[in-house]
Amino acid sequence: MSTTARSPAVPGRTLLRVGLAGMAVEMLFIGVPASLAPEWFFNWFAFGRGWAGAIGPYNEHYVLDLGFVYLALGAVLLWATFRLGRDLCIAALVGSLVANLPHLLFHLANTQALGTVDNVLQDGLLGSTVVYGLAMLLMVWTRPETTEVPTATVLRRPAEPARPSVRVGGEDR
């Protein structure tokens, strides 16, 4: 019989789990509708404000690609949420930043398609994902104890006491 040791309370571990889960939800919030209903997503996102459609004409291929990439990042972030391995967390957070930072920079440089309120909302949301991702990456990088996975302990039966052997017909039994 084996059991996994309960991980000790480590400051920051819960915060990291919540942060990774939040980033996964954000990725899945975009990835699921973009990959399942690309045209609807293009016209609706975000919350009927038409941010995706404001920049250019609909292209199913591009919206599907976006959806699949966000699904993949969401899956890796969820995996990191539950496993908390240091290398996995770093890879998930770097992947998220590689997707979100250029996305933010593009929208900061292309503000003509939306009004002021929508630009502030869109750039604020994108900026917050970048800042939050950087903060979590910094935490993982500088505090490795937040991602240490406890090792499993194995419980074994105590060794049975040696039984006295009985000699029968010249053989030990």
C-alpha cells in the first residue's frame, strides 16, 4: 500500500495555484468559443462589443488557430495548476507571456478601430494578464519552494519475524 504525503503549508503555493487557474480560465474563455464557433466568437467577443471584428474581416482559419492555441495554453496552465512542478510552471507562464505580450503590444499600437472606452478595457485586460503572468513567473523563479512537489512515502508491512525452522527428514521446513 502506498500513499502520498500531504504537502506542508508553503506560503505562496495557494496564490500560485489560484493565479495559474485564473490564467487557465482566461485562456479557455477565449479558446473554447473561438475553436467551437469561430464566426460567433469573431462577432461577439468580448461580451458583444465586437473587439475581434473591429480590426479586419473575418477569417475562419485565423480564428480557429487562435482558439486552438488558447486551448493548448489553457490545458498546460491547468496541468501546472494541479502539478505545481517548477519547470512546468515556468514553461506554462512563459508560454502565456509569449502569447499575451505581443498581443498587448499589437493592440497598444492599433487603437484606431475602437473607441476610447473599449481601448482602455481591452488594453487593461491584456495588460493585467501580462503583469500577473510576470508576477507569478517572478514568484516561481525566486521562491522555488512554491513549486516543490512532495515525494511519495511508501508504507510497508513490518517484516515478519523469522519462524523457527523445523527439520523433517533432513530438510528445513
